[in-house]
Amino acid sequence: MEKQNKIGIIKQTNEHNTYYILLWFNKKENNNFIIELSDKKIFIYDINKNSLFHEFNISYNNCKLNSGFIYNKNNNDYLIASSDIGILIEINLETKEIYHISQYIFTKKQIGYTNSSKKKIYLSHILQWSNKYMIAFEYFNKGFIIMDIETFKLISYIKGKHTGGIIYAKKFFHPFYGESLLTSGQDNNIILWSKLKA
């Protein structure tokens, strides 16, 4: 086996936990960045300079930023990040402005809880579905929510087929079904979803 070389350490501190990492290619600057989602913090590292590009502090308590994606709107790159407690954050990566913060954008009643007082919203993953929609995966209720990517408004709720919480999801293009979705859950099942519509 060929020996692997460590080429550099970007993160120099262990003061926070890392829950999710994204890669961002800024076409305007022709530069690559690493985005780290953490405890109430978002760090952006410049790969070329091996240095911190920017840091965002999120003011919610006990907020673990655990998933996210990058999309382009009006010729600017935006980050949408989610937390385990149902907060969605939109950041303009190029102006470094926190553009939108929304907590509990959908109610427990809307997504079908029978005893909402004993349940909480827990987002385990989010992804972009098309140019108009995003999907948020709700861990405890084992379903997922289709939302407008710009307003964060609820479009549709789909009850999950997993018997355990949804852990991860991946969008891909199936050779027969077209744009499709794979979800994995605590029940050790992987489910293929096709013809998913908002």
C-alpha cells in the first residue's frame, strides 16, 4: 500500500466540535474553501492560503449545526445550514451576511405529531432538491419536509417509510427513474425514492 502523506492542518484548535464539512468553490475568485459547521459557529477556511477566511457566530443556545448545502441565487453563492433543533440559517458567502434565520418554520401539527407536547423537532439532514426546493429530514417523526428554498415555507410533508430515524440522505440521478433520493435510517434500511414531487 502506498504511504499517505499529511499535507497540512487547517484547523488549529479543538475548542469546538465539527458536525459537517462542505467544500465551496468561489467562481468569482477562482478559489476553494472549506466550510465547517460546529457548535453555534460556522468557520470558512481558505484552502489556498491555509487560513481562516471568516467566522460566523449563531446566537441560539445548544445549537449544533449538523448539515448544509450551497446554492446560487442572483449570481451569489449562499450557504443554508441546519441545526438539530430546527433552525435554518441562510448566509450570503460572498458578502458574509447572515441573510435569514428561521426557527421552527413548520409546526409539529403540520407534520403529523399525535402527541406534540412530548416531541421536539430534530433535523438530521438537509439537501437541495431543485432550483426551487430543499428537503429537511425530521429525525423523530421519520419523515421529510419539502420547502421553498428562498422563503423556507412548508410545501409538502412526506411521512417516512423507515421504522427508525432518518440519518442520511443523498440525491442522485437514477438511470431508469431520473432524479431520485436515497435515505438511510436507524432501522438499517436504505430506501430509494423516485418521482418525488413538491
